[in-house]
Amino acid sequence: MSAWLIKGARVVDPASGRDETADVRIADGSITGIGSDLGDGKAEVIDADGAIVAPGFVDLHTHLREPGREDEETIATASAGAAAGGYTAICAMPNTDPVCDTSSVAEKVWALGRETGLVDVRVAGALSRGLDGAVMADIGEMVRSAARVTMFTDDGHGVQDSLFARRTMEYLVAFDAIYAEHCEDAALAADGQMHEGDRSAALGLRGIPAEAEELMAARDIALARLTGCRLHLLHVSCARTVELVRRAKAEGARITTEAAPHHFTLTDAALETYDPLMKVNPPLRASEDVDAVTRGLADGTIDAIATDHAPHAVEEKDQEFSYAPPGMLGLETALALSFTQLVEPGHLDLSRLVELLSTNPARILGLDEQGSLEIGSAANVVVIDPSARWTVDASSLQSKSRNTPFNGRELTGRVVHTFFRGRPTVQDGKALNEATV
Amino acid sequence: MIKHLLSMDQLSADQITHVLDTAEQLRSVTDRPIKKLPTLRGRTVCNLFYEASTRTRISFELAAKRLSADVINFSADSKSSVAKGESFKDTAWTLEAMGVDAIIVRHGSSGAPHQLARWVKASVLNAGDGSHEHPTQALLDLFSIRQHFKDFEALKVAIVGDILHSRVARSNVKGLVTMGADVTLVGPPTLIPAQATRWGATISHDLDSVIGDADICYLLRVQKERQNEQLFPSLREYAALWGLDSRRQARMKPDSLVMHPGPMNRGVEISADVSESPRSIILDQVANGLAVRMSLLYLMLGGDRPDSTETVRELTEQLV
């Protein structure tokens, strides 16, 4: 069967301004109807009373680990995790081995994503060759490749050399492509293990000051103004960065930003047990930063929720705190954390949440077939049960890795169905893998 | 008594006093011709040292042996062990499988004892973790202070030097503040975290304004490599501004004491004549380390045995 009728759900699509109870019909890969009391025809009926239907989510920031660390994650397992989390598109970060700094690597990742066929796998290219921050990667060739790269970043590192940052921004203007920055002054952050503050001082762990992020964000905002380049700030974590962005936007800057669920959920208090699962970069910040990120998400300063999904092998996280690599899983908990932390307490409404998870990230990447529910367009759709309470179980995740800091945490809001190009990738809360799709 | 000793945060003033009182009783064992008690016979204690250490490891080893425990020493350079050896967790599980009762751990990574305590059933004693804590050092320092001052209340203690990287400072501040002492941290701002005021201590950058008032001047080792990190201009300037020499010591109160956790950099944080002066109790600190560590092993490993009341009685009788 290739037709579905989702009946009686609240349909939330900020792109078209729609927020109403309606039926949604999916047939032959496309949305063929949105309206009240649509007939079922030959479609399989999904009773979605009390559920929410939204455009499938788009993650701007996913570490797929393939090529290079297929023991931690593959494009296939990340795709399955993404689908389980309600995503229909993800953007692969370039810090793989080899680095995605040429069109051949970009096309390989993109092609493997297509082969898996659970989500659109888009590719972010590196700004610099081997992420060295000094020699430009094959930017134009990646733009022109089959992968049609639109975003470039040295994520994992901030670009330290301001002249290199300026030159790449200038060059990217030719393609109207995005310069995406991991804002971190490397010298200030050197050997840092956690957010610098009362807790780092007490725990004897070297701190990463918020200023390491703030300084580079300020520089990039200035350089984007100078060059006219589109700027995207990755995983904004500090109050002052949010404030810088708010001011820059008020001045009309072409700047977008994202925040990760862990940065609006956890504070540096989580580090007190020295659990390496809580180690992430940028680090978990102070509660005033969490509040500022939350406000930024609500008032439009921050455009998107992005996971910074970063799988790590058990043996890598099971080390002494200072040796363990930073990063945590995100794809399968992003919706529920957003719902529990942002919507339930009333910081923002459902329509804004869908903007953050779908509409805006799709626009940022320039994905025409994502981020909206339009009749005639590809059916990238998620059905959410907003009242479902569930407990995160690391062992049952689709991801190949287990490094979630939220194991055992009870959350509200669950993905019930995901449709990717009109085909179910999640049904009744169960992920369908490659073989069954 | 507590199962693990990871941080001085865990100990109340009463518990600290109990540890020190017990150490006082045990200290006399050292003066007897046969310096051994049967308390921990059949118990196994492992010294797991990922950082080079002479005094702490030997002190713990001797403390365990004086209580008749079997002692295993396992030393590994933390860097080489990460590069090629067994992981910390596998080592922990190996020791657990061999039925070790207590693990005394020294590690360059802050929090390593906390992780170890989650992995094993044995008691974990922190013998120094990264820049975090060194609780047994703080307890032996409190013991040494108590030999000279009856009361910690209103005692003025200046801790001088590299507070930022010092586990000794963190544990001592907690212990001293818990016992009611008045602690001032002294050094250049690059070596004192601004957040240290939250620890209940005051901060000063001027040793000369503090020294005349202090009952105790506690000097910390200044690592020579800190000079290369641009935390201060030179060891010479450090010594001139924050070192304790005889000229500064002359301004100290008559009954005041000089302390240092060792190893010393003579000529940097402390001059040779000060370290050997009558006011220096640096060697007492070393000697007292043994009694305090015996006390902790006794209380943590012996105290919770079914026959513990009898053991305590036996012990007291032997000591009479």
C-alpha cells in the first residue's frame, strides 16, 4: 500500500501558516490532500486524534562518523536514528576520516545516504583542507557536485585565522553558500574540559570560558558584515553570544543560528559526578546561559534546534574524564527534550517548535522538498503524540553508539510515524529499517 | 564512617575530629618496638598510582602494613597507559576480580577516583586527583596544626602559591573552613581562580599584607613549567613577590608555623633557611601522614566489620 490518510490530527505547518485540525492524505510519495473529512479512498487510515502532524524535521548538525569511524555510526544507522527521531533530512558534518573537503567525499556521503533511503542526507563541506584552518577546501567543486553542498564549516574547530575566515567568506559569496562557524577561540579554550565557572574551579577541571565563544562570534559577525557572506553560528551556548546575535539581527545581518537540546536542558551541574557522558563541546553552561538560549529560541534570535549528534564508542567514553572525547547522541531525543523543556513549561508554542525543528532549518539549507506541508510536494511528514510519556533507554536506540546523557530520563512527546518521501520510516513508534522499508 | 574518601566535602567537623583523634591513638604504635597491629589482617589494599609519587605511596603502604593488611603496588604512567596499556576501567575490574578491599588511587585526571568508585565494590581512597583534591594531605595537615593549636576557630591560615592547579589547596580550604579556620589564598591572580571566594576563603595578591597576621603560612609548590605558560614572568619574580624567605618570616607572629606539602622548590616558594627553621613543621607533616592514613584505613576498612567493637577494644588495650 502506498497511500495513507492521517485523520483528525492538529496540522501544524508554519510555512503556510496552517494550524488546524485536519486530515492529511499521502499517496505515491506526495501529499495529495489536506482538509477536513477527506475520504479514505484506498488509503490506509491512521487515526491521529490528539496527535500533531508537522513537516518532517531537518537536522542542521549531525556527525555520521562514516567514512572513518563506522564502528561508532554509519550513514545507515544515523539515518535510522534520524527517522526514529522524526527527521526527514539531516546535514552531515565534514569532520570524518577522510575529511569532507572534496567533491568526491561529499558525493560519496550523499550517495550512501540516498542508498539508505531513510532521510535526505545533505552534506556540509569543510572550509579548509583537512580542517587545517589554513588552505581552502574544494568549495566550488563541492557546490557544483551532485551533493549540491550549500553549507561549509570546519566544525569541531573554530577558524582561528581571521584572514582565512575573511577570505573564505568572500569566496563563498560567489555561490551564496553559508559559512558556518564552531565559535571557539582555541587559545582561550585550550585543554578545556568543561564550562569555566564556579564548578570548574571546584572540580579542578580546566575551564572553557564563555568568552571563547563570544569572541569568535563577534569576529564572525563583523566579517560577515564586511564580506556580505551568509553566516550560520553552530551550537550557540552562551548568553552573550545570544545577545550578540540579537543585536546583529536587529541591524539586519544575514545571520542564522542553532542551539542543541542539551544546551537548553542541562547545566554544568551535571559535571559534578565526572561522568564523561556529560562532556560535550561547547560545554554544558551555567543556568543563566540555559535561560538565555531558551529565550533566544522563543523570540527568534535562534533559528533552529540542531542536535550536534556525536556518537562515540563505549570504550572512548569509559575513560578518565580528561581523556574522553566530547560529544553526545541527539537525534532520537531532540523532539522529546524540546517538547519537555520548551513547550510544556510554556516557553514557546507548538508552531514555533515546528519552525525550529523543520521550517527554518529547511530554509537555511535551501531544501525545497522539506520543511513544509504543501499539496503536491514530497510527503516528508512526522506524526507526534504530544502527551506520550516515555523513558529514554540507551540500549534501544537506533544509533550504533550509546552515549546519551539522558538514559533513564522520563520525557514527554514521542514520534509515532515518520514519512520520508511518502514512505513510512517509523510506524506506530517502531523504526522500520532499510530492509523493511 | 564513609565508604569512599573522594573529597573533603564528605567529612563534617565531627568526622574530621574523629579521624584525627583515632590517628592520635594510632601514632603511638610508631613508638613501639613492634610497629604492627592486627586490625586489617587478611585485608588487601592496592596502591594504584598513575602519577609518580614517593611520599604518599610509601606513607599509604606503610600505614596499611602497620595494620597488617596485604599491600599491592601498581604504578603506571597515566599517559603511557592510555597510549598502549590496559584502560583504567579494565584495571579497576581486574583489581575487583582479585578481591581487593581498598584501592588507594592517585591519578592525573581530576575525578578519576569518582569514576573508580562507580566501577568497584572496594573502598576508594583519593590519594590526589588532577587539580581536584588530595583529602589525606588535608587531614594530615589538620592533624599537624592541631598539635600546635588547640582550636581551629579564628586560626588565620595563609595558603600561598598556585591555587589554580593545586589539589592540596582545594582539600585544605575545605578542611580548614569546615573546622572554623579563617583562610586567605595568596598569590598572583593568574594562579587563583576568581571563584575561590565561594569556597569560604578570602583572596589576596599581597603576601606582605597578610604575613604579619597569619598563624600559619602554608606554601604550595610552584611547578617550574607554569613560567612557560605565562602565568607569571619568571621564577625570580615569583620568589620576590610570593616566596617566603627569612626576611618575610621575621614579620610573622612568634608562635606561627610554616608548612609545605612537599616536594619543595627551595629558592622559589620557600627559602632553604625558612624550610629548616624551628617554625617549619614540614617533616612533622610527613610523619603525621602515616598516622592519619592508618586512622582512615582503620576506620574505613575495620570499622564496619561485625566484630568491630571487639577490634576497637583490642586495639585500645594494646595501646594502653
